Amino acid sequence: MGRYVARRLLQMIPVFIGSTFIIFMMMYALPGDPIRALWGERAPDHAQMAAMREELGLNDHILKQYWDYLLGLLQGDFGTQIRSRREVTEVIGDALPATLRLTVMAFSIIVVVGIGLGLVAGLRAGRKTDTAILFVTLLLISLPVFVIGYLYQTYPGQQWGWITPVVQDSENWGDLLLPALALASLSLAYVARLTRSSIVENRRADYMRTAKAKGLTRTRAVRVHLLRNSLIPVVTFLGVNLGELMTGAIVTEGIFNIHGIGRLVYSALNEREGATVVGVVSFVIVVYLVVALIVDLLYAVLDPRIRYA
């Protein structure tokens, strides 16, 4: 196990470098001058523009700029914003807590509700309960997230007054219920249908017939054998989905006015703040890589037959 983890950690290095290199090139090599954009419609001060480019290292070759960025990352330096002159780490630190709270709540809803619905549908395949769950999940898959977000905001939030429709900078976890539901809806539907399919398939497996022949109760056979083996493909999806929830929160945060990573990336793209975009993407890449490693290790927990050399 130790050798496997060490190999995976080494494999993360070229993946991280390659991913950040692509994003860095997209932000800094494409046409457009972020320094010139500071003046808007006004006539620029060319001397001041030249001084700012020199100060920020924008006059260097693009590969040297990327090399300097990697060296800065090793020291915890994600660069500096052009407009505000704030450190990117500070900007991300201000926006990250809101996105983390939203992501944790949405992920919890996906795991609990998605797997729960899939288990019920799988155990009652072909019955009315199964049909109803399949219909609801298909409806959630068909609706775009911005439609779901506005529906949640309008009816439970504004019309019925059940919960705060606009979150803003609230740190109350209860205020995040509507945006978390909107963010989780699509993934919840996929998890429910994936769990249901896996349950239906594994119910016919030989080990389930053996468990029944040994006299195990239905509850124990489902909990110890059926659900455990059926969760392997679901865990794979959940691992990838965790990173997608963080990066996919742009629309949800915009609808509910949450000042998180999503709104930060959107503003940075509009203002061509390359350092901010690359810094956020670098953080998300690390999250993806760490979660992928954890998912691989969880396979051995769910299925004892899996061994890593």
C-alpha cells in the first residue's frame, strides 16, 4: 500500500504541471492586455503601463513567467492581482469558506439522499416507488441548474417564505440549504440512478444467493454485502463530482448572491485577472488529485479482494 501511494503521489506531479501549464497559457498567451484594460475607455499612460508590466514580470517570455509561477507555488505564493494589488492567496482565502460550506452541504445531500433513493428504487425495482424515483431523477437531469436555482429561490424562498432566498455573506449553514439543493440536484439524480442500477445488478449475484442460503437476514445481507459492493461505481462518481461541485458553483453562487470561488472566477475572467484564475484552478486541481487518490484507496475498503502492491 505504501509503495502504491508513493507512486500515485509522484504521478500527481506531471499531471499538476500539465494542467496548470494549459490554464496558464490560456490566460497569458491569448490575445488581450490586462494592463491596458485598467484604463477602460480612457487614454492609457504608456509609461505607467510599461512600469506595471515590468513590475509584474509580463515582459518576460511566457515560459519564464510560468517557471516563476511554479517557483512561487513552492513558497505558497499564487501571485498578485493586477487591479487590487492583493495577494491571490488572500483573495482565495476570503472566498473559499463560503464555497466550502456550500460544497460540503451539497455533497452531503448527494450522498445521503442520492444513495438512499437509489437503494430504495433498486430494492423495489419495477414497482411504483421505483417508477416514481426514476421519474423525479429524470426530471432533475432534464432541468438546467439555473432553472432549478430560480425555482427554489422563487417558491420555497420568496413565495412561501420557508427559507432565506438570498444568502449574501451569511455564515449560517441553514441559509445554504436552497443553494445546496440547487447545486446538488443534478448529481443527486445521477447518484440515485447509478446506485439503483448497481443494486439491481448485484441483487442477482451469486454472493447474494449464498448470503440468503446461509440464513442471513435481508437487512444484514443488504447492508453488509449488497450495498457495500454496489457502492464501488458510486464512490468513483462521487470522487470526481466533489471537484465539479466546487467549480460548478458559479451559476448557483450568482443566483443566490454567494461571494465564493465561483463568483471570484467569474469576476477574474471578466477583468482578465490571470493570476486569480490560475491560482483558483491550481487549488481545484490539487483537490481533484487528492480526492482521486482517496477514492482509489476506498476501493480496498469496500472490496477486500482489491489489493495494492
